[in-house]
Amino acid sequence: MSLLWCVPVVAAAVAAGLVAGFARPLEDAGRELADAVARLTELRWRFAQLRVTGRETDARVAAFRERHAPGPGPDDAPEA
């Protein structure tokens, strides 16, 4: 065996080290992305509650306007 046979082995070891070095930040970024998506699911429930509250408010406003609608004014009197 000559020294030439260790060149591919050393090159493969260096390449594996470089890949491992670059994979760590990608793994951290992936973990941060997963955490952000998990927080988005929490927001989904809060937005659902907000939509329900908005619908209830719209119904109350409509009922209030119906109960407190202004009566006919002097300009609305039928012409004779």
C-alpha cells in the first residue's frame, strides 16, 4: 500500500467534517422554525376566539340598532 491510498480517505474525512460543520446551523434554524410554527398554532386558537367575539359583538350591535332605531322625523311624514 502506498501513501496515495490515504488521499481519498483524508478527503472524505475532511468533507464529512465540513458537512457536519454546516449541518449544525441548519439544524438550529430548523428547530427555531418548528418552534415558530408551534407558536402559530397558539395564535390560531386566539384568532378563533377573536372571530367568535367579533360575531357576538356584531349581533349585539345589530340588536341595539334595531331597538334604538330613530322614529320617523318631521321630514318623513306622508304628503297629503
